[in-house]
Amino acid sequence: MEGALTARDKVGVQDFVLLDAHTSESAFLDNLRKRFRENLIYTYIGTLLVSVNPYQELGIYTLSQMELYQGVNFFELPPHVYAIADNAYRMMCSELTNHLILISGESGAGKTEASKKILQYFAMTCPMTDSLEIARDRLLLSNPVLEAFGNAKTLRNDNSSRFGKYMDIQFDFKGIPIGGHIIGYLIEKSRVVYQNHGERNFHIFYQLLEGGEEQLLAYLGLERDPQLYRYLAQAHGANESSMDDRNDWKTVSNAFAVIDFTEDDLENLFGIIASILHLGNVCFRENHQGCATIPVINEIKWIAKLLGVQPSALLEALTHRKIEAQTEEVICPLTLENSVYARDAMAKAVYGRTFTWLVNKINSSLVNKEFTKKTVIGLLDIYGFEVFDKNGFEQFCINYCNEKLQQLLIERTLKAEQAEYEMEGIEWEPIQYFNNKIICDLVEERHKGIISILDEECIRPGPASDLSFLEKLEEKVGKHAHFQTFLVEKLEEKVGTQFKTSLSSLLEILISKEPSYIRCIKPNERKEPSKFDDFLIRHQIKYLGLMEHLRVRRAGFAYRRKYEHFLQRYKSLCPDTWPHWRGPPAEGVERLIKYIGYKPEEYKLGRTKIFIRFPRTLFATEDAFEFSKHQLVARIQATYKACLERRVYVKKRQAAIKLETHWRGALARKEAERRKWAVLIIRRFIKGFIHRDKPLCPDNEEFVVFVRKNYILNLRYHVPKNVLDKRWLRPPGILQNASDLLRKMCVRNLVRKYCRGITAERKALMQQKAVASAVFRGKKEGYAESLNKPFANSRIDEGDINPKVLQLIGNEKIQYGIPVIKYDRKGFKARQRQLILTQKAAYVVELAKIKQKIEYSALRGVSTSNLSDGFLVIHVSPGANKHKGDAILQCEHVFEVVTKLVMLVKKENIVHVVQGSLQFYISPGREGTIVFDTGPEEQIYKDKNGQLTVVSGCVWGGREALFDENKDENAANFSPPVDGLES
């Protein structure tokens, strides 16, 4: 309940006791209106339930709702009729005491529906056995039967109960429903003969005509049209009803079968109902003596047949009156008015007694004959206090009954309040309230009350009338503060006393049980959903005594709760009590309220409960709790999430450990298998190694295959990259032949790839190197160092040659040119010259002049020393007159020049590598000598013998390489040729 206080501004409070202005009827009405607009039709006044009829389906009576309220503390969930039913059931089971649920309210307020919901709740939630299901079904199906015979359409309700019903539901010690008992009070018999405009008679008449079989109606002498019967046609309300009479007839017929009505019972019952309809159609006529007669007796014959009486006796009863004297009987004829009254009185009496028989018949089917101890929950569905413009005697009895019930409610509530105060040790404070005992005494006081005066008037000698009764009332109670004169339609002899007696017995039943109360309110007269009629509801609040009940409940303290429950809800507001209080609950509550700041006049501490006087104190506490709840929720969520994550972690950890265990086992088994396999392999290989030199056999086959495979796989990482790479993986002995074959294939493949990758230009250079190798290899120093230096196409660009020289050379294409130093044949003077080689001749050029032309045909040979000097001598034939003699030249690229010259001459044997000295031709008959020697320094000079001496200090190739490093821009990169491929 406390949880709903946060929305109290919008939907009001769930308990009227928590209203600040509890004495204000307007505040009461405003709270009821707020809740009704939010479709919250239930509100408490303490343990009393106020129910407002919504006139629409709200979806709050489902099986899940029943389960929600089952076994729950009364104030733990929002107000509901199921909470009242469950609380009564639990208290009955736990204390083994009888309980009562009293339902009251105006017609159309929802009393009958409330009692149905309570019965359905017990049927669905109580434990049940197969043998007791029949008793449960009979208990449930007694409702449609009683509604058919006791309910009718009124201006306020299409299914209005026109009798008071008290039902005892019997339970065994296990809480299983085993039987029941029904008591009916004050059936509205007058409705049988008269209905207000727009109303109907009891449902059973219309159900019989609409749903009865043709054979049954023929047997009863009835037609289907209700307008043919006076008792049904006078109010013109039959055709305007929302009731489905045909479908209801089927329901009632099925209920009769379950409740164990025999065919004879039903035949007699429907015969009586039909006889009442026929009785209403009996017409009277006044004769010449002023007495009533019945001219047409067709209806009399049907009535006599259906009731099993003689037609003559029935005719006499309707038209004559029997007066008994001391020793004789006098039969007097009736007037027309009195005959009509006698007919209607007979119809009412027959229906009333039939209804009583019906209730007794239902009770006989519900009775449980076992003598086990039973506890009961009583359901009292009683009509509410109503005041009409025209009020009959029956309405007077109804209002008297409500006054007595209100008196009982106030006394029981006061008694319960006082008992709770005494039990909790809190001083009782007298409560001011309106005690309606004075009104009850006005009605029931012996010799002075209205009922006693009515009885006296009915039995006194002489004619008794309404006016005489009113005069007697004015005389005896006219000065009473709560008495107003009213008109009684017809005096009911002794009926008031009979009702008073039955009411007293009912009150004795109610007093013997622990009561729960449901007050039903009708929101509007037109039965419209969501319409709230303030005036009508204020009227009902007044006559239901709700304000008086609220004042009694609120006279002391607005709120009370056991220490355990109060501490459990609000312990988070105090650090000392949160999250757990280890001491007694009373001490925890005292610590809590001191921390919150309750003032002494705002509360009292009982033995087991805390009592809070003002609702605002509870509201402030609830608001503080709502504020702190968000922080608590965050902490709880964090803790809960941590708990969930911890559970997940522990679960994952256990799963991981299990997986690791299985995986380690799998790995261990796999490792054992691997080791076992390895041992077998090692054994086979050792055996194969031992027998490796033997011919291929099973003992060494696997080892040999492995060695072959392993050697081939490893060999791919040691294959030579080029023809000069001499690497090769050393083979095992058994593969020596295969290795040699593979090496040859590899070398041939490399040579093939190398040869295919040589360009024409590079091939020409290599051919020149091959010629140089044939001429100088092993003969002249510096040759080995010159191998990695590629030959150039020419050492002189064509632009560096004088144009005149080019003109003189003519059409001969220049094949090679190089700067040289020419030494005179006689004085050995050094001169800078250019050596130009063409296809036909060699030219020694000085600037723009050709100093010497040596035709290849006149070339006798070329000489050079075996040392590292750069000297070469071109020998010409002496017989060639136009040649001047041998040419003595020095150049930096002696190997290149000689090779080019040899290739142009196309003779390799013309080159002579000499040691020590050489002779050269100067002129006919005259020769010179060049001496070659080595020394610490390079020198070229003419010695005293007139010879040219050339001293070589080091290998010429080193100086030649240094000299040529930056100059030889046109030379191509060169790799030395492979041995044996020079040619």
C-alpha cells in the first residue's frame, strides 16, 4: 500500500484512512473520483472495501490476478475484491474461525457481481479433489438459478437482486470447499403482481416463455408472447431488456441438472410459475349485488390443473372470504376490489413459498453429510439503503435492515479498534460519531416502535386502514427527532414482526463470525462507463455510512503497521538499520523514527505495532523513501550485476578448468601416441642406418627413402645461383652418383640460362675477351686484373676527331679510337697521338694530319712485353714503301687495343709477347731495340747504348684501373667468362 503513495496526487490514496481531511465529504468524494477516472474501482477504509461499478470490463479478474493475490498480505497489493476473499480464507484456515463477507449497496452497484467474483476466486484458488468438484459446481451454479427466480430488471439495474441472500460456504480442515447453505431474506413478492414503468418481473417468467420447448409450453398452456400476460405486460419493460433470456434459459436448465433437480421437481416448479401467469389473467366482474364474479373460467381450469386443486375451490377462494367464529364459519362474498387484492395476494404468496422451497431444495443438494468439523465463510448480498419518491413497506424493511447492519458495523469496528489499542498498550481515546441506535430503537422498540404499533393496528378489533395506522404513529412517535410521516400502501399483518425476527436471527449469525465488508457504489443512473455523478455518489456515501466508518477508523491513528513490516520497508532511511537490523524490531523502529525526526505527538509505539497519527507524517516518510530508493536501486543493481557476473565467472572458470583437464588429458594421450610413434620410427631408422650400405631391402628401405627425400628437400636451399657458384650440398654415400648427375644437370641448366640471357652486344664483348684470353693468358702481367674490366667500343668519340682527318679517312668506318703516346723510332721522343682503327687500316693521327697509315695487309705483327707496361709495337712489312716503319706506341688499355687490332686483322698469331727486349724496324737495313725491365719505379728513357728502356714498377693493370675509373663512361658491366668457354 505504501508504494502507491508516490502517485497519490494523480490517483488518490488507496486507503481513505490516509486522507488528511478525513472529516470532509468533499475530500472523500474527490479521492474516489481520482481513482475512478484511472479505472481504480477499489479503495479501502481500513479493512472495508469500497467498490465503484465501472460498467465495463477492466481485465482485472483473470486467473493471473487470482494467483497474484493468493496468500499475500492484505495491504501488500492494491485494493481488490480478491484481497478481501483471500484474507478471509487465510484467516479461516489459520485460526479455524468462521468468517463473513458482507456486501451491500444500491441496486446496480455491483453487489451480485462482487459475490460472483468471490465465489469464482474460492473455486479457482482453493485446493480441490475430484470427489468435491460436484459440490463446487453446485455451489457456483446455484447463482444462475437464484438469479432467475430472485432477480429482475429495474430502472437502475438489468439484473437487480430483489431478495437478500446469505450463503455459507463450508470448508473442511484442509481448506477444501465441501458444501454450502443459503438463506433468503424478504423476496420482493410485490414485483410478481406490479412493476414500475420500464421494469420487468422476475427473469424466470421471460426465460420460460423465450427458451422453453414447445412441448413444455403446450403442457403449461402458455404462449411465447409476454404481452399476453397481465403480470408481464403492465410495465412495458420486457422488450427493452439487455438480458439474453434464451441463453439464460439454457444456463438455468443446465444448472438444474447439476444441482440434482428431478424431472418431477421441474415439472411442478414450472407448473407453479405458469399458474401465476394464468392467475394474473383471471378477470373479475361485479354482479348486481356488488359482489365479484369470474365470468370466464378458462384460466381457472389451467390454474387448477397446474396446482392440483379443484376449480370450484379455487373460484371460491378468489371471490369469497371465510370468517371463523367460535363454533361456525361464515363465508362472505368479496367486492371487486377485494377479489383483485385476493388474487394478487395469492400470486405473491405462491411465488414467495415457491422461492423458499427452491432455496431449500438447493440447500439439500449442497449439504455435506459428513460429521467432520467445518468452518464457513459467509457471503451476505443485501440490498442497500434507498429512498424513493414512493416507498413501500418492503423498502421500509430494507432500510431498517441496513440501519441494523450499519449499527453492527460501527459497533464491531469500534470494538476492534478498542481491542487493538488495549492489546498494544495504547490509551483509548473516546470517539465521537453518530450512533444510529436511536433510529433502530424507533423501529424495533417493544410496545413503542413502529413495528409494534403496526402489529397492534393489524390485530385490533374494528376496521384497520392506512390512515388509522398513521394516526397511531403520530400519537406515539410523532415527536421523535428522526420520524417523518409516510403513507403505507397496504398494511401487512405481522409481516413486520416476521422480518424483525428473521433479521434478529441473521444478526446472530453475523455476530458469531469475523466480518469483512464490501460497500458497492453506483457511479451513475444510466449505467455509462467513466461517468461520475457527484450528487448520486454523495447520496450513497451518506446512506452507506462510509463517512461514519472513516471517522471511527481515523479517530485515533491514521496508520498502523507491525514493527517488522515498517522496519523492512523504511530501514534504508537510517544508516543504523540498513541493510540489516540485528536487534529486536521495536528497537530498530525506534532508532529509525528518531533518525527521521518524528515528533512525539505524531506517533505512538505499541507492543507489536507503530501507530502514526497524521497521514502527512507517513507521506513525508514515503517521499523520503522514494527519494532514497533510486540510490538504493543503483547499489542493488550494481551488487546484483556483480553477483551475476561472479556467477558467470565461476561458471566459466569451472568450465575452463574442466576443459583444461580434458584438453590436458587429450594432449597427454596425443603426446604418448607421438612418443610411441617416434620410438618406432627411431628404431626403424637405426636399423635402416645399420643396413644402409646393403642392397635395398625391408630393413633399410624406409631409411633410404627418407635420406633421399631429405637430401632432395635440403638440396633446394644449396643450388648454385650462377655458373661461377661452386656450392653443392655434400651427398650421403648412397646418393653420390645421383648427386653428380644432378650437379651436371644443374650446371648445364645454368649455362643454358646464362647463354640465353646474353645480348648481342655482350656476346661481342665476350668474344673480344675470349680473343684477349687466347693472346695474353699466362703471358703478360696484369691480364688477370683486366678480366673484370669490360672493353669499350671506343675510347674516343667521333666528335673528338678532327673533321679533316675524317675527310681523309673517307668512307672507311671507324671501328675504334684511343689516345696513345707515340715514340720516335730514332730519338724516342714521346708525342701525343690518336690511334684510329678502321676496317682496312690503322691510322696514327696528329690533330688534323694522318702521321702514319698502316694497312692491315702490310701488317707483319704486333709485339708487346710480358711485363705490366703499356707498350706495343706495330710491325709493318719492310717492302711496303709507303709505310715509314714500325710504330712504337704506349697506351693505357694495351689489352683492349691489341685485341681490337687482332680482331680487325682477323689473325691471332700476329701478336708476340716478348721477354727482355724486342727489335723494331726503323728503315731498310736499320733496326732499333726496346729493353723491358722491372724496377722500384716506372721509367722510360734512352740508355747510353741508344736503346729505349722501359722499367715497370708494378702491374700495369692496377694503374690502368685507377686511371680508367671515372673516364670509361661507355664501358658496359662485364662478368668474366667461364673457363673453357672463351672460344
